Amino acid sequence: MITMILFLLAYLMIGGKVKNNELKKIAILKKIDVSKVYYDQSYEEYIKISKKNKSFINEIKNEEDIKKFNYKSNCGINLKIFNIIKKLEEIVKFKRSLYKDNSFKGKIYLYEREEVPEGFILYDFNHNQKTKIENDIEVWGMIEFEKILKDNPRGYAYGFHQLLISRDTKRGYGPLLLEILLEYVSFKDSAIVCDRNSISEEGQKRFMIYSIRSDVEKIQLDLNKYNFLLYKINYLEYKNKKARTDQSISISHKGKNWYNSIFSKALQKKSFETLKYIKNYSKYLEVIMDISK
């Protein structure tokens, strides 16, 4: 019995090391000084973002649009995401010339505290110098997220990662942050669910695009006890309590056919080509992760 326990402990320790080594293949692992990169939102921003949805944008049904959102670059990255990478690389090239500093890189920081748990992903394209011209090429965007715990009152949702607040660049760079976050959580055998309270129009658009992306798996979640009692709608699978979560957004979106809503599902990818490309081929961008125990 003791031998078996020691074997299991050794196996788990080896597994942990293997996982960490695998993570190093797709990102740079460093300690992140949170105080220097994280910007908390104002109360006004929080109120604006957290309002419950009263309207939803149209789903993407046009065949040409579906094809367009599934185009891939020669290196296998979704073409829309790859074009954002190229734009960001051009900004770094310009800044290198501006500062006469060929070592400068645009950084994407991903931080997760697993014991709380909470995290964020954001752009940091700041240099130790600053010029007025930088206002015209500012790169900004941030997504906050959390891993769902078993005692979450809204339901466990398989312990997946829930998006919280998204503060966009307003320049069209936000989708790359979400793509990298999606690849990161998928690497950890998790998936992304949208905020169960509200989702902005921009957030809806991204989920609608993922709903027609062939390289993104959609995992169906169930409703929780509150939805069951309030809306008089049956569970999809009564015994599977791990899949339950608040489906109020999905019910507002699709009514009794709530399970047809993309907001009722979790998103997961089986490939990590975006992270691999930045790590192995980009001379101008870095993804830096700090996964705190």
C-alpha cells in the first residue's frame, strides 16, 4: 500500500514537471509584476459593462461570411487573428525605429492565481521612453477571467474558465487576446464560458464568430437549479450536476430553445498554433505567463 502511494506521488510530480515543460514550449514563463501592468476598472466602467443584456446581435448565417471567418494563413492560424499579429508586429517595428532600440518587443501578459482563482491577459507595448506620437499607435486591451469553483452559486460548469470584464483596445486588437486565452485554458484541459451575468455587444460578436469557427469545439452546458425553478425548464441531463451553470443569458437569447444559444456553451481548442507561432517565429511579440500557485 505504501509502495503504491509513493508511486502515485512520484507519478503526479513527474506529470507536473511534464506539464510545465510543455507550457514552456508555447510561452515564456516569468514572474509578472502585477502592480506595473494591471489596471483596475473604475466603478462607472464596471456598472456599464455589468448591465444585463436586453438585446442580442444577429447570428452569422451567410455562407460567404462563414467561409471568411474560417480562412487560415499559411502557418495554420486563423486569418483574422494572423492579420492582427502582423499589425502589432508593424507597430513594434515602428517603435524600434522611433526609439532606435531593436530589442524592444510588444508583450502580452497572462497571469493566473490558481488558489483564488482569478487572472487577466493584457497588452503591454510600453517602452521606457514615451513620445506624443505614441498616442496614435497605442495598443491596449485587457480581459479578466476566473476559474469556476465547485461551490460557485451559479453552478460548477465543469470547473471551466469564466470571462469577467473585457476592456478592448477600440482598435480591433482584442480578438487576439481572447484567442490566446482560449488556447491557454484549452491547453489546461479547460474551456471558456462567457460571463453568466452579462455580455457586451463586442463580446457577443466574438462568441458568434467562434460559433461558426470549425477549429473551435463547442461544449454544451446545462442549466442550474435557479433556472429550473424560475423558468420551469427541464435539465438537459438531470444527473450531470457538473455541467450546470446559470443560463439566464441563453434563455433571454433563445427562450425555451436556450441550448441553441452559443452563450449556453463552453469554447475549447485542440490546437495552439497562435501561441506556438508567437513563441517560435515572431521577432516582435512575446507571450509571458505567470501561473501562480
